Amino acid sequence: MSDFSFKAVLMDMDGVLYHGPRALPYASRFVQQLKTIPLVFVTNNPILSAAQIHKKLQAMGFDTITPEQIITSAMATARWLQQQNEGKSEPISYFAVGASGLHHELQKVGHPDPYTAKYVIVGEGEGISFEQITCGINLIIKQHAILVGTNPDVSVDDYAGDQHRILPGGGALIAPFSAATGISPVFIGKPSPLLYQMALQQVGVAAADALMIGDRPDTDIHGAALLGMQTALVRTGRFLPGEKYSSELLASDYDCANLESLALLLGMRD
């Protein structure tokens, strides 16, 4: 890839590499072309662990990706909790609502406590209940727990077979907690900087030398551009070719229909 000028690449996955259980055209080849470049996959999805995502990617033919290259918003949330607790002797206590990937990461840094938790953490996935909302809002109002969201996405794309559907994202699922308490949440995932910073630290590359590839202008692109990364929007996810997005968002440096078009634009060679 003699024409390729970046020292590292960060990539979103859903809508960039795959839809549901199916890899997008050219995606596996694109990743293969980057095998000599430091590459990290950053996702706002906290539902699966890095190991579970890796298994899913392998089933779709992404043979060169390792679990260590994957950073989720659940992992970033756990890192954020550690940062907040630096210098404190008391352990991290939390009350979490979300799927297994979130609980898996949080248990590495703290312990669940539905009575005196210092943090109420809301992720994505099935299972949110009236009782969980009640517990969370009481912790926030009575115990002054901090309300934390793994990611701000109001909705996310999903596929049941070939049938596309839209699911509530972290930003929607945290809304009842915020509405009932009047407290605005702290959001950890993109476009907030922590996911990008974790990825850049992992590869040892400055933001100005990295490229972020994603399918959402409001999270993937805007957040990376704020940090000084160059960005590439591929229109294989939420935003289709020709579709316009808010002028309040920072524009991408590259705007392509798909990964194959981006590879040509970047001068990538097999």
C-alpha cells in the first residue's frame, strides 16, 4: 500500500463490516489489505464482549481480526469508572442495566450493588424492566448515584434474517432514568473521546496520524474529527449514498459509497 499515508486505522463494525450475521461485500478483503497497518475496531455496541464479537466476525470470514483489536463501549465504560476511582480507597459499586457484555466488563473493575451503588449504568439490549428503572431512579435521587450511559445512540440497526429493523439504542433506554430524575447522563461511547483515545493508546499513534472509518456522521465521524483524526464515511449503514446529514456535524474527509470505493480513493493495493 505505497500510497497509503496513515499510521493506524480505527473502524466501526456494524454497518461498515457487516449487517446482522452477514459480511458486507468487499469488507473481508478490505481488512485483509490492512493487515500490515495497526488496526483497532471501536464499537458503541456494549451487548457482546470482545471475545463474542470476535467469534461472530470469524463466522463471517474475518480471519485476521483478533479479540485484542476490539474495543467496545462497555470496555470504555469500565475504564472510565477506573479513572473516576483513582486515588480512592473504596471499591467501585454500580447498578447496571444491559446485556451480558456490559456486566462482563463492569465485574472486572467493581461490584454490583442495588442498594448503595455510586453509579447507575445503562447499556443496550433486552431485559430492561419497570423494577430496574425504579431501582435506578431511587439510587440517583436518594443515593446521588451518577447516571452513566454506555453510548448515546437513540436507535440502532438490526437484522432478523434479511429483514431490517430498528431497535432502541442506549440513548433511548437511558431516557426513562433521566426523565424521572431530571439528571442528564454522562455518555461514554462515541462521539465522546474515550473509545478513540483507548484505541490510539493501544496502537501508539497520535490522532493526526490515524484514520477513523464509520457509517454514522453523528458518532463515528464527528467524535473522531473533534480529536483531530481524519475520517471516512462509508454509506453502507444508517446513511445511504446521497443522503444529507446535519451541517452542525463535522464533515468527513472521505465520503464513499462503500469500502471498495474507499480503498480505491486511499490508494490501497493488495
